[in-house]
Amino acid sequence: MTAYADFYRQSIDHRDAFWSEQAKLIDWKTQPAQVCDYSNPPFAKWFVGGTTNLCHNAIDRHLKDRASQPALVAISTETNTERSYSFAELHAEVQRMAASLIALGVKKGDRVLIYMPMIAEAAFAMLACVRIGALHSVVFGGFASGSLASRIEDAEPVAIVSADAGSRGGKAVPYKPLLDEAIRLSRHKPAAVLLVDRGLVPMDLVAGRDHLWASLREQHLNATVPCEWVESTHPSYTLYTSGTTGKPKGVQRDTGGYTVALAASMKHIFDAKAGQTYFATSDIGWVVGHSYIIYGPLIAGMTTIMYEGLPTRPDAGVWWSIVEKYKVTHMFSAPTAVRVLKKHDASWLKKYDVSTLKALWLAGEPLDEPTAQWISDALSVPIIDNYWQTETGWPILTLANGVEQQTTRFGSPGKAMYGYHVKLIDESNGEELTQPNQKGVVAIEGPLPPGCMQTVWRDDERFVNTYWKSIPGRMIYSTFDWGIRDADGYHFILGRTDDVINVAGHRLGTREIEESISSHPNIAEVAVVGVADSLKGQVAMAFAVPRDASGLTDDAARLKLEGEVMKQVDTQLGAVARPSRVYFVTVLPKTRSGKLLRRALQAVAERRDPGDLTTMDDPAALQQVKDLVGD
Ligand code: PRX
């Protein structure tokens, strides 16, 4: 048996012994009494009886040996600033933020919503929350008032941390008006809003509610806020993600399991060492930002780089100039970003010395072979695909090069990671597929390993009903992805089984977009599908039935309504969710029993054969779509 195969088997066959060993990678205030309590499947409690703190493991623990080493470097090519914080400085900033949050009334167990651009204060806020046992709920800065409002309602935060604006392509993107509107829309009102004023746009402050970070920071300049030792099972944060229904789910994560899982992944998957430098180009609004911009690298005692800006501005060499300047050892990005770079000259990647890089990890969406090959040739470092989800918090499939150096197979994110009892399930009968190269639903037998979601925030029932299926004596978690596994254990991901689409690595629910579009007064009905796109992987495309089509007789009128619908999605959900096109039809393709034929619609929109249409009510419906999208 190879070293990794043995490691994997240990994690499955001797689960508790395996994770008890991994638990030694972090600091505990009280040692756990039990490794895993799985007495109430599918709810898994990890490291029961242990007490710890995520912020302690990310910062305080390193003060002894590396107080003056840079912990966080925040680089913005939007404002042309670079700010570096040593572990000691980060420690001080986080305590100032923690003291400010406490002054605003935040207590252990309370939620704090963070709606921030990629600036250092966003990291301070996350770390400050977990320091005092409050739960953060970061909402991606690209989301607009409607999305933000539904998350405020669900999380019921005591306080919100935000900023005057983000910036994109050199242009300020105001946040504060969107936040004010979201609070207006939400039934829940936060008691306090803490605002970082970057001086990008003017802000109107609401008296009694809004506070400026600069003045609170000043008041708490010398604050000492000890870490709150919390139960291992105490939730550290919630992070919203999309699924089949319109309402986003709050993925809830624990403290001890997550800290151990990240520490273990830094060692076994990333082969990372304290003092090295990690640069993940994601956003703190996504799970990659949580695990691999903030917590994972800091837990490992690494320097982490936070980047605000585009990969191509001021030029397509900007990321590699950062790699050279900061001697980045580990880089993490998304296939879309590579496809963007691919449009530029490969010489940008040769201009800088990237010899410090051990590898480039890519995740979030399928990594197509030509893209993998291009970046591999251009950078001359290993390219490592990794597959996981907001729900899992760390990779399900990849290569564990810290355990054993393994070969990348382009097109495959790799092998099942230790702790994940990955199975492929035949959707028709729920049976496990055991032969190579059979297509099934990628599933994980419970318990999920440490670090994965505990439940859906305040909705255990939704957690069980959404993700889990019982088969006699066991419970199986569905990833909602199709996959196959070859004879050597390499997996291939073949797309989602549900209505989730993946636009430039951003996970979006088509139902959310449909709800937004159908709230337009002249839209009776709409279907949104994901359509393959050479740059973004997928784009959303909408097919809408107008209530009153009498005015839509020419292109100008149709374009006007299309523009209105797009604007509506922009203001409600954010530009990330905006469909690439909104086509108007008189009828949507449905079965005789009235079920929307999404797959057929998607196939036609992608100019593929829609397959068996015997159940279709009105064949003319698909013909209209064909005519609109062209051949
Ligand atoms: O469909 C899979 C796709 O993205 C989904 C999870 O998205 P999210 O919750 O945003 O988490 C991203 C964490 C990296 C998955 O269900 N996906 C993610 N990584 C890959 C992928 N599809 C193919 N290959 C990948 N490497």
C-alpha cells in the first residue's frame, strides 16, 4: 500500500485514533474527552469536552516564536496601498476590534455580519469575533441589498461591520447605501453598525446606530481582550450559500473541528510550514477566503496575503510580481482567473521570479485541461486542482502532497482526502457504485470529518432533509455533484445534480435569480439556466414570459425590458447574479404535468441535443428557444 493509501485507510478504519493524532496540531485549553460523538446521526460532534479558541490558534499561539514575522499583508491595486501586520500587530488590531465590538454590545454567541471589501479590517473583524466567541457571518461584498437583507434576517446580527466602499477597476463601489437599504428591507435591525471609512465615498451616518472604526479604535488603542475559551462544538461562524430553493442556507461551522481540520490540511494537503507565505486570490465572502486567506495560513504560522484588485490591473503580471516580492510559497486561485490571464500574453508569467512557489492550487469550478496545461507551461510549477464546498470547509478531493507526492492528472481534482468516506451513488436506486468509471452522485458516508458543516443555522431539519439520505444503518451526505472515479482512485467532477450554477467560481442558485426576475411587474414567469461559457465556466441565461408582450414588437423594446430586468437583479442580488441574456418567450418548455424542463432548456441554450422530449407539453416552446439562441 502506498503511504497515502495507508494514511487514508487509517482515517476511515481508525477514525478516532486518526483524528486524535491530528488534534495535537492545535492548542487546547482543555483536552477533548471524546474524539467523535456520532450518537445522533447525521449530527457529528468533534472533540467533545475540549475547549479552544480559533483566534488563539491563529494569532496568540505564534506570539512566542514569531511575533515580528508578517502575519497579514493587505495589498490593494485599487488604492495602491500595501499594509503589513506582524503577528504582534495583528494581535493588537484584533483586540482593538474585539473591544470595539464588545463596546457595541456584542457577546459570546451573538452574530456579527461582515459586509466588507478585501481590506485588513475585514480580517480583524473576523478574528475579533471568534476571539470573543461571537459568530461572524461574512456576506460577499458583490452582493446587493436584497441578498444582504435576507442574510441579515436569518443571522439576526447584533452588529454589522462594513465600509464606505469597495473598489473595482479603480472605481469606488459604494457599500453603505446598499447596507442602509438592506437594513431597511430586513425585519431584523442590528443595534450597531461599525464602519471603516476608507475615504472613497462620502457616508451618511445614522445617529445612535453607526460608529466609525477610526474613533472606536482610538478609544481602544491599548485594549487587552483575552480569548474566550469555547467548547469545541461552539459555532465559530455561519456562511450563506445557495442551493435548490431560493432561500440561502447558513452553513454553520464548529470551532475545534474546524481548527483541527485546517491545521491538518495545511500540513497534509499543502505541505506548509510556519514562516512560509500563502497567497489565496479569493474573497473573504467565500469559503476559500475563510479557510485559506484567513484561518488556515495563520493557524500554520504563515504570512497570508489579502489582495484587493483585478488579476490584470495594472497589468497581467501583477499577481506574479506579488509572488516575487513576498516570496510566496503557496498560491491558491480559481480556474476562471487563469482563463482571464490566458487572454493575455504568457510572457507576463515569465517576467517575475516565481521560483519560490511550491504549487498553484485551483478550486471552485471545473478546471478544464487546456487551462491547466496553459498555466502549467507558463508557470512551470505543479498545478493542483481541488474539489470541495462551502459545506465542507476544506478539500474533499485533491492530492495530499504533504503525505506523499502524487501526480496530477489534468481534468481530475484527484483522490478522496483522509476523513472523507467518499462514495459514488447510483441515483436510480441509491446503491453504491463500486466499479471504475461509473457515473454517480458524489457522496460522503457520515460522519462528515472535522471542519465540515455542523448544521444549517437554526434549521436542523433543513440540514437533514437537504443533504442526507439514510440507507440501512448508515447516513450518506450528497454533494449534489455528478462524478466518476477511475481505476486508480482519481475522481472527475461532471457538474451539479441540482439547480445550482457556477459563474466564475461563484456559486449561485438559479431559483434566487428567478425570484428576483419575476418580481419585475412585467414578468409573468421565468426560467434561469446555467449555460457553458469559455471564460466564466457558466453564465446565467434567463427565458422569461412577459405579462404584457404587446409593447415588445421590436428589438429596442425587448432590449429595454431586458435592461430593466438586469438592473433589477443588479440591485436586488448584485451584478454577480446578473444573467448574460434575458430572452422573451411566449411559453416555457414544460411537461404535461406542468414541470419545467430545465435540462432540455439548458441543452438547447447550449446548442446541444435536448434528448427525450416525449413528456413535453408544447414542442413549440423549445423551438422558440432554439430560434432565439441561434445555431
Ligand atoms: O459543483 C462543485 C463546484 O463548486 C461547488 C461548491 O462551491 P462552493 O460552495 O462555492 O465551494 C467552493 C470551494 C472550493 C461544488 O459542489 N466545485 C468546487 N471545486 C470544484 C468544483 N467543480 C469541479 N472541480 C473543482 N475543483
